[in-house]
Amino acid sequence: MESERRRSRFAFDEAGGVKNRYEEPQRRQGGNKGRNRRIQRDEEEDEDGPQVSKQERKRLRAEAKKAAQIAKNEPTPISLPEYISVANLAGALRLKVEDFVQKLEELGFEDVQNDHILNAEHAGLIAQEYNFEPIFQSQEDDGDLYPAPPLEPEAYAELPARPPVVTIMGHVDHGKTTILDYMRSTSVAATEFGGITQHIGAFSVPLANGKKITFLDTPGHSAFETMRARGANVTDIVVLVVAADDSVMPQTVEAIKHAQAANVPMIVAINKIDKAQADIDAVKLDLGRHGIEIEDFGGDIQAVCVSGKTGQGIPDLEEAISTLSEMLDHRADPAAAVEGWVLEGATKKSGRVATVLVRSGTLRQGTLLVAGTTWTRVRTLRNEAGAVVKEVGPGMAVEIDGWRDQPIAGDEVLQAEDEQHASSVTELRSEKVDREQMARDMEAINEARRAEAERREAEEAAAKAIKNGEEAVVAEKKEAGPEVVSFIIKGDVSGSVEAVIDSVSALGNAEVSTRILRHGVGAPSEFDISHAADAKGHIINFNTTIPNHVAKLAEEKGVRILDSNIIYRVVENVKDVLSEKLPPKVTQKVTGEVEIAAVFEISLGGKKKLKVAGSKVRNGIVDRGTKARVLRGETVVHDGVIESLKNQKKDVEHMRKDTECGIGFEGWEDFKVGDRIQCYEEKFEKRNL
């Protein structure tokens, strides 16, 4: 039984015989059960939920795709500095420099190099091409120092009063410094060259009522316009000095314009009333013609008659200034951070010093100040008499030493928190100046590269045309601009240096111009000589002593030092230098006229032949070796030199009117019968600027 049962379990083997399982694979059971269940579930859900049409599903898919595209196309923000090189911008945009340069050329940039400097505007437009949103640094976030915002009228009214800052203005030699000398009982005029004030001086004058007035003595010479304009910008009241014997002069009108442009109140001081030629009424009438309405004639401007020599009327002038200051309500916060202006900078034995006019705050020893691209921790404060003072408040001027570099007149002075803050601010400003200079330099370099590339292309095209037997097309020569003469300017104080810069920069014309390489306070140094020699420039030394070793080095390197202590002499010297660069004036004078009647050849021996123009002299004289132009009709076909002049096969030096001769030109034989020859001589005259 047991054996039968076992056999029955494997009965199919006997009945079906042996099968190859690869011939008919067994069908999988229940393969679609899961799929059927899913379909069934979906059908149940469709019956329960809302029906979604095919169009609706298509619309939803399109909206989802659009949202994803918008998210993908959202521009990436990128922070850009004021100036950036091509290589750095490519790195910021995550691009290969080579591909980026190619893209720039497609956008219209010519001859782009990796070190090409782009400004923020161009860099931002390029970044937008690559789906970036440029973000430029705001003024508040750039790490620089800025003055405090102006106070509200209510808060300003609670501040204590400060001394007014008064600027003395007027024409040359009208007695501005003499009036100040009387006020402070010192004599500055004797030390000034030619009696002309050349530096801005700041002086505090105590009054009988205990108040003080700070005076700024601006130079009256016409070359110092910039210094005088600055005086009007930092001042509260302008005292216009007019000489009673001279009346209104050109620089008086100029001073009036400066004061009116700066919107500064004015008091007129009619000086030199002690002179016999004084005519006070004529002065008042002249001032009225220039828009200065005096109180005596129904206006609102005070006119005080004074004599700087005798002191007459000086107390009245001080009282008028004090009264006007009270009306104008000059106030400042002595507890605020120090703010002010550099009036003058100079290098002395104690180091670099600057005269600073305090605008607000109280300046004390140890205060950290930033001015332009330099800073200092105040070591000593000296007043106009050279005495050391502990502190100065608003409206007062003081001399400060200890500057890291030389401050420049006109720089704004601001208080820093600590040395690290002051150093970082000056570094930031220096970098900004360097970037701006680099951008200007790169622009000039790029322009020179483009011009060189164009010249090369023109030469290659001309060479190719000649090789192919075609006539070379000569490109029109573009104007290269004026020839530039470089100067390095050194002077005793920054105000003088600035005035020299203004005077020198204004010189030149369309053919020659000036360029200031560098400028600074102090005597010329060896580095100045080397820099000038490399740039093939000159050095202007104003009112400083040139060290012997520097003068010797300048002679060795062939650098010219223009040394002077008077501004108009500097201008004359620079004009002479520029005049040397001007091409001479060329005057052409026709000496003879010839008409070609025949063309023939003469043998020079062997196979050599010379083509000669058989000509008749119509006017003047024809000389061998003279310059001549050949005209065909009204067109000049050749301009050269007469190489040979023959009469009856004999060489002659010159031929006169109504004679016949044979003429040969140097390197040119394309003349024809009927051409006219004009002989001429050129006269060169030296030109002056």
C-alpha cells in the first residue's frame, strides 16, 4: 500500500513521459491580480471623487510646468564692486574666462583682455545677460566714514553758539592781509613774495565783548581761484575788501560771484580811506552795478569804511561781523564727533602737519582723525601763534601734527572710533582711488591697443594688396590727439601745489597738453627724478629748496626741474616747455613755374637711361635740389625734389624765366606732357603757446 501511494504521487512522470521544461514554460499564476486591484481602486475613487476631464489635467500640467520654469529663471543676486576686472567677473559668474571674453566681443567690446577693467554699470549689464541680478554696494554699507546728518531745527536751537568763520576776499593789493594784521597785531605780508598772500591762513581774533571771530585769509592772486572758492564754501560770512582808490576790480567781481554761488552773507569793507584819492561813494555805486546793494542805497548789505594801516573803522567792522553772526544764529554741538575741513597741509621739522577748521565736536589730544586717504592720532594742537592748546571747539582753527601721509587742503576731517577703524577707512579710500586710476589707465591702454591693432591690420592689408599687384588702399590717418607732456609737481604747502596744478592743467591746445603724473608737499626726491626720467617728464618745484644730491641726479638723468616761487613764472616756464613740442609754422613760397612740353630719355651709359621732362620756365627761377610739386590739371600728382637740371645735355644749377631745360625727379618718372611744375621753398618759424 505504501509503495502504491508513493507511485501515485509521481504518476504524471509516467503518463506524460519526459518533458523539457524549456519547451513550454509554465504560465505564472495571478500576474495581473495587483494591476486589476489598482484599476478597481481607481474606479472606486472616480465614482466617489469629482470627475477631472482630460483638458483640465492638461491645463494643470501646463501650469505646473510654467511655475517650475519661472522658479528656474529667477535671477541670482550678485554683489558687484565699483570696478572689476574681466577675469574676476568671469569667476563671479562661474564662467570660463575664454568663453566670457568671446561673449564680451559678441556684445560689442573690442580687443578685450583678461585684465580689462569694467565699471559697475557695464559689469551689471553683462551679469544680467547671464540671469544674474546685480546688487551694488550702498554708501552706508561700504565701510567708509560719513558726516552726521543735519539736526532738526528744534534740536539745533538748543546747541551752544560758536564763533563765526569769516573769509576775507578781494582784489590783489586791496589790503586784505593788512586789515587782518592790524586785528591780530602781526605782520604776514612782509614774508609773502611780492606782497601777494600765497597760503590760506586761519586766525582767531578775540573781541572786547569776550567773543571770538575766526578769519580765513584767502589769497587774492588770480591763480589761486580754487583756494578762494574753498574759502567761500567753509565760511559763514564773507568780508569783501574793496580799495577806496581802486574801486571794483576783476577779482572783486570774481569774489562776489564765489560768495553768491556759495550763498554766503556778505559785509563790504571799503579800505584805504586814509588815502587822498579815496572815493567812497564811487565804490558804493560800482558795487551796486554788480548786484551788491549797500544799506546806504536801500539794500541789505553793510558797508564799513576802514583803514588797515591806521586802524580806523576796524572796531566797527568787528562789531558788524559779531552782529551779523548773532542774526544768522551760528551753533554747533561740542559733544558730537569731531568734523571739520583741512585748510592747509605742510611738511615741517615736526613732520606732516595740517591746519584744520573744526566744524563740530571738540578736538583734543589723542583724538583719531581721518582726512582723505590719511589719518592721525592727534599729538599736539597749536594755535595760530604756535602755542600748544589742550582742546579746540567748533568754529576754531588749529594746527595738527602726526599725520601718516600728507593731508590735502579741502579734505573733510572726520573722527574715527579707533586706530583699526581709521586704518581700514583710509585703506578703503586708497583702494577706491587706485581702482578709479586703474580704470582710467586701462581705458587708455585699451585705446592704444585698438589703435595698434587697426594699424597692423592696415599694414597687412596694404602688403597683401601689393603682393597681388593691386593698388594699396591707404587708410585715413586718424588724429592721435595732442602730444602729452608730463609733470611732477612739488611745493611747500598743499594749497600752493593745488594752485600750481590748476594753472598747469589749464595750459595747452589741440596739439600739446599737460599731464600731472604726481604731486606732493616737500622738496623733490630721488624717486621723483627717477619717475620723471622714466616718463620723459619734468619736475615743477614751487618754493622749496632742492637738495644737492637730487639736483645732481636730475642732471645725470636729463630731467629738467622748473624751479620758481612765483606762480606766474611757473606758468611761463611750462609754456616754454610746451612750445618746444609744437611743430614749427611752415610757410611755402613759390619760386618758379615750369610747363612740361616734351618727355624724352637720355642715356647714362650702358643700359641705364634717365627719363627727363623737357620744360619751359614760365616764371621765376628753377634750382636743382629744390622742392617741387607736379600738377596735372588742379591735382597734385607728385611732391618731391628736382634731382637733375640740364640745359643742352649739360648739368646746370638753375634756370631763369623764358628758358628751356630738362628736369628729372628723384624716384619718380610718371610725368606727362602738359603737366605743370611748381618750385617752392619752405620757411620754418618757431611757434609759442
